[in-house]
Amino acid sequence: MVLNQPRDRNLETSHKSDAVWSRGSLEGHQLLRLNSLLKEVSKRPFYRQRFDDKTPVVNRLSDLLELPILEKSELLSTGNCSPGKQFDLGINCYTRFHQTSGTKGFPMAVLDTADDWDWWLRCWDYVLDAGEVTNADVAMMAFSFGPFIGFWTANDALVKRGALVVPGGGLSTENRIRMIFDQHCTVLCCTPTYALHLLAVAKKLALDLQQTAIRRIIVAGEPGGSVASIRSRLEEGWGAKVIDHCGASEVGAWGFGSSDGGGIHVIETEFIAEVLNINVDHPRGIPVDDGQEGELVLTSLGRVGGPVIRYRTGDIVRPLRVHDQASPFLWLDGGVLGRSDDMLVVRGVNVFPSSIEAIVREVLTTEEFRMIATKVNEMDQLELQVEASEDEAIVLSNLFRDRLALRVVVNSVPSGTLPSFEAKSKRFVDQRISP
């Protein structure tokens, strides 16, 4: 079916509950939810062993520092794609099966009860509100709809809101573009990488994506939506506003971006966020000051079927408790700045792949690139392969030198040499440790 006219827009959204919270009432709400969760999970195998058959009681949020940090390695079961150990209810209690993206090693199965799934959708309401999505919108889900949890929750949250959802699974990139035109889609949901890829393919087809009805692009799965250079490329190419979203298969949909792209709000009605300096001397973490970088540690308050308490996300962020935006939620300035496990130290400079990508996108709009980390004489080295001209490679090399005080080898490769990605991109290849 082809829609002859765009749907009429009802500009009212349905979920503005964050506006009613003060800092004190929000923390009281978190404590109540947390202690209820601790009482529940302490009876179950994974946390009963973890808490030595005791039920912790948290009187102040600062008491969380007394509980152990949860590492992803502690959740992994033996075998490929086995459920994480936190999913310890009977299998008949779960109604949803997905899996992690498998970026590190084998994927891990994640399970959700019906109540947990409803909780995911409530979290996604904040993201949809940030995008001013209503029941008058038509949303293209440019997503494979495979076992990776990805935008499955976004799909169901959009259906719940009453939007018309166009599933893009199984379609080629060209057919997705034509579907966006034909169905007058107003919202696009995909990764930042794929939104750029759509621009590149449209250019080859001599199609101008600014002529679509898309007015909001909701991106997730990787940094990009809060990276100024990537965001500007997307907004200019599509003529639409970009809304960033952060989540994790193990944790839930925990954050939504601001309309100006300056950072991410943590949904603190449903998560407790800590930003910590975690090291060998202080394995449970030391809170960083406002404006200082640290690792984001999250406790999910509503996913009772697969709870994570003080989970290390690996995301490096810069927290601000007092921010001039209307939301009372914790503000992460600049969004996710990088990954603790992907960080390189190249000649004394801390480098994250997301920082490299931000610079690349200042020169290359949609072209593919790949970062390769190696170790020579115990020192990290970084090489960049780009589908670009020799002149553009030189420009990039000079930018890395000027911006990061870092020498990066930039090699030009022919167009079509490097893989492109629909879901979470895998442009960072770590060869520092031999398999």
C-alpha cells in the first residue's frame, strides 16, 4: 500500500513524568525501588550466592558503594549464547529471547518476562518523547529484526504509542530508501552508521533524502548521535533532527538525548547511575566529581527477571548533576565519550575510537573507514584505512596531529574495499593481543 498523503500530526506526546520529580523525591523513589529489588533477588540463586545469603539494605544511595561491582564476565555461562546467570527464574517465566551483539567473544542470551518487556517500553517512552513522536507518525525500522535486541523494544514502544510502523527487516538498503519515500515515513530508527550508509546509497541513486518526510532520526547502538560532526552530517543530509539513545542488552534502555545533541539524560526513575573511577586499589569504585570523566555503572530497577546491580557498562562519560536543562535527570555531557575496554594509549595520549570517528566525519561524509590497533615494542600504534583519496588521507592525518597531538598512519584504499554495517559498526580492529 502507498500512502497518498502524510498522516495528520498530533503534536501532543503522552509521557512527561520526568518533569514532576525533584532531586530529593527522585532519590527517595530510587531507594524504595532498590530495596524492594534487593529483597526479591536475594532469594534467587545468582544474587543469593553473590550476597552470601543476606539481603542488603541500602539506607542512602551512597551505601551502594558497599555492594560489589558486577562485571559482564560474571554473567557469562558456559556455551555459545547461553542465558546470562542473572536470568535465573524458570524458563517458563520468560516470554522474550534475544542476545547480545557478541562484540567481545560469544553472544550472551538475554531473556525477559512479560513485565520486564513492559518496563523496557516505559523506558522507551522517554526516547520517543524526546523525538516528539506521536500516533500520527510513520516510523521506518531500518533494522534486521534478528536475535540481537536492537530496536525490537523501539518497535513495540512505537506500536504501543499508536504510530504506524514500517518494518525494514529483509529489505535491501535501496528498497528501504524507496519505502521511506513511498510510505511518507516521518521517523527513522537505526544506528548512526546505517543512517550515514543510507545517505551514501541514496547519493548513488541520485535521490535527495532531504525530500523525504523524515523529521526525526532516532539513533542507537553506538556513539554518533551526540558526536557533533556525525550529528551535523546526518541532520544536513536528511534535513531532520537527530535524537540519541543509549541502552544495553544486559541493562535496558537507560538514556535519551537532548534536542541540541549536547549529551544524554539517564532515566533515573528506572536506573541508578554511578560514575566511578574503578581501579585495582578501589575495585568497588570511587565517585568522580561533576565534570570529571569516569565509567558509568548502572543498576536497573525494573527488570526483575534479569536484574543487574552495579553493572559496569564500560562507557566513559562526564556527569553533571546540575544542568540548565528542564529535566532533573543526571546529564552526561557529550553522551558516551568512549569505551574503557577500547581505549588506547598512543604515546601517552588516551584515544577512543569514537573520538577518531568524530574527526573522520569532518572530512568524509559517508565513506567507510577502519581503525586498526597494533602493538610495537610494547607501545600501542594506530592505523586508519579510509575509502578516500590520498589528499583526503593527508588532511585526516594532519587533523589527528593538530587535534590529538597524535601521529596516526592514514592509508587510502579503493571504494568498496571495506565492509559497511547496518547494525552496530565494527570499524575498530584490535590486534594488540594475539588470538
